[in-house]
Amino acid sequence: MPPRYPSGRVFYLVFWLTLNIFLFIIAISFLKNLPPFRRPQVQKRAFGLETEYSALVRKIDRTFHLEECDIRNLLEVFRLAMPFAQDSSPVLKELLFYPPVECVSGFYLGTNGARFYVDNYSSFPFPEYATPETRSIREALIHGLAGDAIMEEFRKDIIRRKLFQKEPTASTFADIYFARINTQFGDENAPASTGLHENYLTERRFYYYEEKNINPEFCEFLAPFLASRQIFDGAGAVRNTPTGWKYLLSQRASFVDAKTNSGTMATQRGLVHFRPDKEDAPENKIRLHLHCGDTHMSPFGKYIAMGATHMVLRAFEERNRKPWPYTTGSNEESFIASYKLLSYDPTLKTPIFLKKNGSTVQILPLELQREYFEFVLRNVRYFSPEEAHIMNEWSRMTHLLSENPEDASEELDWAIKQRFLLEHCGGDFSSPKAQFANFLYHDISERGIYNTLLRNNKVKRFATAEEIFLARNNPPDTRAEFRSRFIKTIYPIPSVFTVSWSQFSGDGPLFIMSNPLERTNPHAESTLAYMRKRSTERGDMSAPPDYA
């Protein structure tokens, strides 16, 4: 009997079913990769802040001084204040400053992995607190507040221990004012300025190592955003202008003179800046190091400014639609001039000069921020909970400033300070009272104007005292976590080992943790285990020794 074959109808049925199953599989695979169905991307970026504190000395004759000699004498007092003596503040001792000896390069904190040092390389030395690496902007800002608490504890300890009297060059000092302000005593013409530097982990393709230059497309995209975000970030200032004393939107803009360059010191600052330290970032990443922002007291404006910066970075990294239409053009001077003019205008009506389709355009900062907001919406499909909150706050504040800027006077520094000066100084910005209040607003102690307003519930509170305490005493779940564990392990051993942002060594070779989001790795754990064993064998696991 001949073999039986499927009839034509059955054959075509099987073929049709097979084809449909195949097409169904292809369709599902395709749909999963379309934006509405793609799995949410978890945007991983490390953040950090470096706060430089301005210092003012009050002498026993009740006069205030910021001369270079007095500030350098204050540096000597700070060396005495390092918490290694028997009578040092218990609060400071608990932070485990490492190394537990005088160190020119500064100290890392065993409790949270932050860094503290006195910058003695500029003409005016100033204390600086660098937060540990964090995974969120809010966490970075809270760690910045923890730095304020540590600085205030230093001030109190210096006075309690009468350290002024122990340093002959500072024997006429009575008190110190540490302030988060971009200029000494708010004086634009002071011989030195201080800043707050923002750090973002981003993609290395935006920087050309061989040419030591920034990707031009990236710079053209980011510079207008940074120029216009001062409407959120400005800390307000009182300045003597050619037309008299005025209230300004931003302090920092006066010290930025280019779209980009390689320095952070005076005459070298640009809007867009990278730190191309290869050992501090993974192979395909780099640290965007911005020093164009104002030093804040109220974290709300900085939260929006940093949050929006993160989102426009992400949109540029993931962009898949039309290119960004605006550029600064070939006339950089006009762009920078309009950026500086905006910093003098708390009405936010001064336009930014840009190029669009080859033509010069003038665009208001609020409108430009809306353009960037829409660019993010067009290019980013999924948002983490914090990113969604950032987008909402960015949109809310942009709308609020366009409708009634005075309503921002519980959140944004420039609006808070302006309201205070109008209410308490009558708008006379030329008066000594207004000029001193301009500085005292930024005093980080309880006598500071901002902190007084915060204590009296006149401004919104960003973080609780408990959150700040926890940030001071605990590291984020980043590379800072290992740094903290490493310091706590080696602290009792009476030897000095290598600890930095990315480099560590016990008794063995130096090893590098280049990824700031890496909490640990096998090499790190084996080194830690060896140092624990060594410490136990020596019987050194008691409380850390005092280094007088």
C-alpha cells in the first residue's frame, strides 16, 4: 500500500498555523522593544557635592575681618581643632577622621565616607566638605546638610576649647562665621571666592581625552541649560553696580567667563567642565564637574537645578529623535554677556542670546527651561520615582515663576532673601544693615538668617534632623560604604594606610575601585578580611587611640 500524505487542506492548515505562531513570536519580540512596552530602564548615576565655606572672623573688639592674614591664622586654629586630642568634641571624634594625624591632603570620615579638608592652595584657605558618592540627588543634598552640621560642631568646639588663645596669631579672635556664600562677606570684588561643585557620572564619549576637549555638540546642548537654570539655583546677592546698589539673582555668574574650560580657579571657570580622572570612574564613564552653580542654603532650588541637569543629561544620552535646535553660535561673548545680565535680573525678564536655524534669537530663561523640559519628555520614556518627582517639581516651579515669582519665597534662596531684605531693610540695599544681612543669611550657625527662618517655619524644610544625623553617621550604598568599612577596620592599627575616593591599600598592593556605584568586590573583601585578622592578632580592636 502506498504511503499516505496529508491532504492539501491539512497541509495548508499546518502551514498557516506555523506561520502565524512564527509571526506572533516576532510581533511580541518587536512590541517589547517599542517604547510603550520596553522594560523600564533604571538610570544609574552617581552624584556628589563639594561645598567650600567662606569664613569671617570677629575679633574681641567686635570688628569683622576677612584679610588674608586673618584667614590664614584661622587655618592654624583649625589644625588645633582636629579631633585627635583628649578634650576634643565627642561628636567630632565619633566621625573617625582618617588618617588620625595632621594631614595636608585632608581627611576621610569613617562614619559616612565623606571627605573634609582645608584648601590651602588658593590665596585664601577655606574649609571644604565633599559628600560621599550617592545614588540620588536628595541624598547628596542631605549629606551636604550633614557637612554644615560638622562645620558648626567645629566652630563650637574651637570656642569651647578656647583654641584662639592657644594660637598666638589668633589671640585677638572671638568668633568665626562659616557661610555658604560664593564671595567673602558677599563682596564681588573680594580677592577670593568660594563655590559649590556638583558631580554627575556620565558617558566618557562626551570628552575627548587626546585633545583634552569637550564634545562640541554636548557643550552646545548643555551650556544654554546651565545659563538659564540660575532662575532656580540663584542664591541672591546685594551688589554695588554702576547704577547703584542692586539686588541680584545669582552670585556665581559673575565668576564664570566661558562656555567651557579646564579650570575651577579664578579666570579659568566655564559653564561645562569635566574631571577626566580615569581612576575615579569606570572605563566608559567620566565625571561631569560643574562649578557654575550658586552655593545654596535652601536645598529646594538646588534639588530642581541638579534634578533637571540629571534629566537633560539622560535625555542627551538616550536621545532618539530630532536634534536640539538651539546653540550658542560662534559669538560666545554675546551668549556669556546675556548669561551675566540675567544674573542681575530677579524679574527673570532678561533673554539669553542663542542661535536657531542660523538666526540669532532671544529667548527668556523660563521659556528655555520649558524647551529643555519638553526635550526630556520626547527622549526619555521611563522615569524612576525620584525622576518623576523631579519632573513634577521642575514643571511646577517653572509655572510658579512665570505666574508669580514672589510665591517662591519659601523655597528658592534668591526669593527668600529678597523678601527678607524688603521686609527688614525696606529695600535699601545700600545700607550697611542690608549688606550684613546679605552675608548673615548664609551663616550656617543657628544665628544665621536662613536657619532662623527655618526654625520659625517661615521657609520649607527639606530634611528632618534625623535624616541629617543619619547621613552624618552612615554611608550611602555606594563606594562610600566600602570606604567607611575600610576606615573602621584600619583605624585602630597605629599605621597610616592609603584611603582616597577610589584607591585603597592595607599592607599589600594598592587597588582601585573606579566605579563609584560599586559597594564592594572580591579584592576589596579579601583586603578587608586580612586587615581585620591583622588587627585582631595585634589586639588592636579596642577603641581608636587618641593622637594628641
